[in-house]
Amino acid sequence: MRKWIVLAVGLALAFAAVFAVIRARPAMARTLRLRDGSVLHLNLVTFGTSHSPDNRPKWVTQWGRFMPASLEDALGYVSGSCTMSHGNNTNLMVWTTISRGNPPNWVMGFPAIEMELDDGHGNVVTGNQGSSCGTTGAKTIFGTVFENFPRRDPTLTLRVRDAVGTLGEFVIANPAKGPFAEWKPQPLPQRVTNGDIMFRLESVARRELTNWTPPSIQYVPTITAMKAGVADPAWVLDSVFYADATGNTGWNRVCETESAWKLTTTWFRNPESPHADDELIRLPSVPVPAPGQRVPYATTGIVHGVEFRIEGIAAAATYTWSNNVLTHVSTNVPSGNGSSTSSDGRSRTERFDRSMPHLYMTVSNLPAGDRLMIRGRDDRGRPVGSNRGSEYKGWITVDLKIPPGAKTLDLELIPQSQRVAEFHFDPKLAHR
């Protein structure tokens, strides 16, 4: 009798365990067969600034090592360990696993499909397929990111398409639920003043980028910088950035069904525009460094509270440091800028590839968002330009655009303060 009681209890526990496993299966696991025979599984939708495909409940994470991989795969669990981040911007990530068909109709390691989100009000956005995120069982994990998407509706339609047409649709819960404020647009033209400069937003154009993969939309503003009522060409538009009230952000567009967008523009002075003597530092004439050479400067200066110590000018080369001592400089010009670090426990080796000649200096009190500009002439009177600064071994470096055959350089260092102008406009009024 006791034997039967033990058996009954064991069966009850087994049924309870199976029931718990079934109930714990991911509710979103749905499948779709692609034209090449591959099977797509919709596993998880995540929202935020950092994303992981792992859809296992806590108890499976803790005790999953006792579960056969085949069972975990059959239950729809994904245990991929990779994480994808997208800065400080929140976005939506659709996680899928795909079992390859035979033959696989994939392009550059990806299935030949694209995904769309549709809010049912005419707002359809296409996702950007990220890199493969490893495997789980016999399936490959993929993440498709929607950096901008409709955020006000409680549900969205996820549509899977290929070159022929629609393969299928899923209805998913919208993870960005709000509530959200309603921004009010201002009529065009709009005027914003920053210091002695007035920025006037004349119009915005909507362009279809059909040569992109996938095709995209870009909004392009027309803005005039003015001083004392007259257009001032000394100010150049450097960047544009869009945002809407629901949290979408981007450099080319946000949600097109929103009533208003915020347009943030950043401006800098034209490098060739006149600058007063107290706005720049004139550097002593210096020879152009030979391949693998560094020419010391040791020049200091202060411009509007920003302190500089220009250490020298260096040739394009690969610089190798061991325990903070420069041990080797190549004479070969790298194809681009980059760095790498290695250590054997006793010494730390750093390699820095610099593809252009550059000034290197220490800088103090440079306000956030401001930048350094170099301009000047070579010994033949030809202009010398510069690229944006970057960091290297604790120095700020500025790449120089030196004309071929130049022997000496007369340079000016100019710290540039940015001007920011913000506008609110109705995207539906954009020229199409």
C-alpha cells in the first residue's frame, strides 16, 4: 500500500512539474514559415536602452542546467547571452529565432526578410536588422531594432515581408504605454535668438531615401542664420536632431503621426570667417614632420578661460607605447585611426594608429559641446584644414589636412563655442 502511495505522490509531482513548465512557456512564442523553408519563431519584444533575447523565467534560469537543451528549445525558451545597447535612446527590439531552410535564402548571414510595425493609422515603420546574436539549440537568434515607432497605441501589428510580399503578421503589445504629453507646433517661419544671432526656420522638406536598405525617410530643414537682420554666412549648420513627445529621437525623422516635433540644431562658426585676436592662439611656424617624426611645440595660451598647452605636431604613423614609454614609431601610414591594448602581466602595450598628421595638446576648461579648430597656411600660402579633435594618451589631438609638398606651417588654434537653436513644427506641413 505504501508503495502505491509513494507512486501516486510521485506522479502528482511529475504532473505538477509538467503543468508548471507548460504554464511558464513564453506566451509570445509564435511561428511563421518563410519561403525558403526556414521557420521564424517570434520569441520576445523588449523595450529600453539595453536588450537581451533571454526569455526564460527565473526558475528556468536557476535550474535550467538540469533541463535538456532539446526540451528548453521545444518549450520556446531562448538563452542567448548577448546584449545590444543603443546609447541613451529607448527603442523597441523584436527577438526572433530562425531555423534554416534548405537551401537557405539568406543574404550576408541574414534571412532575406524585413519587419514592419503598423499602428493601424497609416504609420508604418521598418526595422533595422541587427547582427546575429548566437544560437539556441538548432536555431539562430536575431534582433530587429525599431529606433522610432508609434508609441501611443496599446497594440501594434508586426508584419514580416520578403521581396515577394507579406509572409505573415503578429499582433504585439506596445511596451511604450505612456501617457504622453501633446506638444503644440508653431507656425512657419519660426525665429529663435541665441546671443547676437537669430536663427530662422523657413521650411522643412520630406525626402524618401529609396536608395537605402531598407528605404527610409529624411526630413531636411531650411534655416537661415542672421545678424542685425542680415543673413550671416559665418555660421554653419553642424547637426540636426529630432524628438517627439513620446520619446522617439533621431537625426532624420521620428513618429510622423505626432502633432509636433522638436528640432534641435547646432551651429559653429565657419572656419574661414574672421576671428578677433582674443579668440585664437597663433602658433609659431613649424616644419611639417617627416614620416615617423614628432616635432615639439611646447606653446601655451588661454582663450576665454580655456587653457592650452600644445605639445607638438606628429606624423601619420603607428605609435607603440610600453608602460607609458614610447618605444616604436612606424613609418607606414595606417588606413585609419584606431587603438589596441595588450598586457602580459608585467608590461602594458598600447598601439595607436593615426592616419593623418596631427597636433597633440592638453586642454583645460573646454565647455561640453565646444570643439577645437585649426586653420592656417603652408609655406606656399595654401590653406591648412583640420578634422575634429579626439583623445590619445591623455592628449587632445586634431588631425591636419596638409597640402602635398608643404614644408612649414603657420597655424592658428581656435576654440569654437556652439550655438543651439530649437524649434517645434508640424511634420505634416513638410514639403513632399
